[in-house]
Amino acid sequence: MDRLKIGIVGGGAAGMMAAITAAGQGAAVTILERGERLGRKILVTGNGRCNLGNRNLDIDCYYGRDKEWIAGCLKRFGTEETIHFFQGLGLLIKNKNGYLYPACEQAAVVLDVLRNELKVLGIEVIYECKINQIQKDKNGDGILVSDGNRTFMFDRVILACGSKAAPKTGSDGSGYKLAGQLGHSIVPTVPALVQLRCREEYLKAVAGVRAEGKIFVYRGKSCIAEDAGEIQFTDYGISGIPVFQVSREVNYILREQKEAEVVINLLPGYDDKTFSQLIENRRLLQTDRTVEEFFTGMLHKKIMTLFIKLSGLKPNLSVEQADEGALKQVYALCRSWKLHVTGSNPYDSAQVCAGGVDVSEVTENMESKRMSGVYFAGEILDVDGKCGGYNLQWAWCSGYLAAAAAAER
């Protein structure tokens, strides 16, 4: 019996997982990669350490219009399956508070074991091949894909060509056009896990400062997203893991209006009662000190200096002469600092992309409901996760499920 011919468009994490899975089931596999090498995005994940996945795999760590569909996929290929897969390739895995990394903490090693397995399985890789057309052949016996100069025919095709995020690593959103040729709907895309740009020019005064805090995103009067951790301040806005985690929600608000409002609490460990007690206790310091001296020790010096100025106070003014309302304003800013986001850094800076192919048009086996024999895997779908290995877990999961189904007779 002839081997099934499976073409995989895109040689990233999901594409390589799909190739290894399909070839392991006996298919003849060809990867069509637009760049000069495979898996470039893997090298920059986890700050070069490659956060493979997470022990704390929870559907609340994922976004998309159909979370039930996402949850069903992750139940079939979750963290344990990821660990088993990579251990089978010889990779030693380290668990750091639930975050999974290669034991040596080198992303290059993850890419090496994947490429070694591609070679062992005899998987063909064609580089500098940017597919721009996909269709059934006239007899309906196969699927034709073309880069404009060359045409390839396969029995099944898996589209694993990524999203718009990090285009320098090989993804530019061209997969959405291919999906559109098949009649698929695309959920509007925005950069996710990305820095945010703010209207407030005074942030230049605290550029480079890092502070523990909690960030809240508001749509009108409703808080629609929040996260906590180390927030980084830049000359143009805010960054850091908590900012990344809420950036997708902010960017969807910005699709509808010019600005989005966020509130930062730099003293998240204090509730109203304990904070009121803190203020009362600090009244004992209200003698023979300047305003600057009075607030020293609460937060980073640059942040407190900024809050003093925003409250209309002079740092060298005697605190006994300071307006009581202005002092209260300084305290209020520590727990409720409002910033106005006007945009985010572009897709070039984004770790992932929110939105993508509508999963209501894709089966639980990742097959297109618009054209049989075509499957999807990875970021091209309307699935994105939080920081912490969740997006790579989705790549492994979707790549495996797509290939396991595609390789079946």
C-alpha cells in the first residue's frame, strides 16, 4: 500500500510536532518552510531557555471564542504527553515551580532534538518555500499547494504557518490568507503578550524602574482583566509579565476606541483597612521632615518623587505645611495609579497573536470543515495562552492531534 503523502506548511513548533507524529505513523512527510531554517521562534521562547509547558495546565490560562473546544483538545494531549514525547527524544526536563524547561535551560537543545528526529524519520524539508495557494486538484484525489513557482500535491495538508506575531522568526499572517481561500472565517487578530504604550509622557521620569504590583484593565466601569507581578516602566509605557498577560484585552478595547484605561496598585498586599492603618501610623513621621523625606521608604524613590509632583507638592516643602488633600492624593496614587493606553508595541514585539481561524469551523481533530483533508495546528487558530509555557503546549497539542488524524487511512 502506498504511503500517505502529507504536506506541512510551516516548520515551527507545531509543524515539527506534526511532522514527527505523522511520520511516526508511517506517512511520507514534507515540510514546506518559508524561511532558511526551522523552529526559529523556539530559540527565543522563555528568554532563550524554552518554557516547554506547565504542570499547572488550566483552561483559564487560555483565550479564544470557544474555550470548551480548547479544553477538549488539551485533555487529549496535555502536559504529561508533552513530557513523554520529549523524553522519548532524549531530552531531560526540569520542573521549576510547575514551569517545564530543558534541564540545561537552552532552547537550542529543544530545537536540536526535534531536528534530529526529523532526520531519523526521513522527513523532507523544503526551505524558502512560501505557499500562497491551496486547492483540491481537478479530480479531487489530492490537495495542491503552490508557492507561485512550484506546485506540490499531497493526500493531506496541515497548515501550521503561525500567526502575525514575531514576523522576524518566520510568521507573517499569510496562513490566514490560505485559510480564507478555503472559506474560513478569521477572528480579528491583535498583538498579545506585548508591551503597552501610554499617553502619559511623565513616565519617562520612571523609565527603567521595576516594581511589584497589580494591574487592572477597565472597559467603562467594569474590570475585565487583572494580573500581578513585576511591572516594568519604560519611557513610552509599561511592560513586564503582568502587562503582557492583560495586553490582549487592552488591544481588543483599542480596536473599538482610541484609548484604554488601566489602573496599577503598587501596594497590592494592603487592603483598605491595613492601608488606612499604615497612613495613620506614618503620621508619627510628620515632624521636622520635608515631603520627600516623609514618603521615603514606601516605594521606589523615582516613583514616590513622581507621585509627589503629580499631587501638586514640592519635594522640599515641610510636610507640616503640606496640603492634607495633596498628601492623601500621594497615598491614593500608590494603590490606584490610572494610566491611559493608546496602543501596544507592534506584532514584531509580540510573543503571540490573539485571534485567528475560527475553531467553530474546525473539527476536534483539527480538520477543516470547509475542505476535507486540510488540518490546522498552532497559532493560526483562534487560541492563545498566557506566559508560562502555555502557547508552546498548544503547539505540541494541536500539532500532534492534527497529524494523528491526518495520518489515519
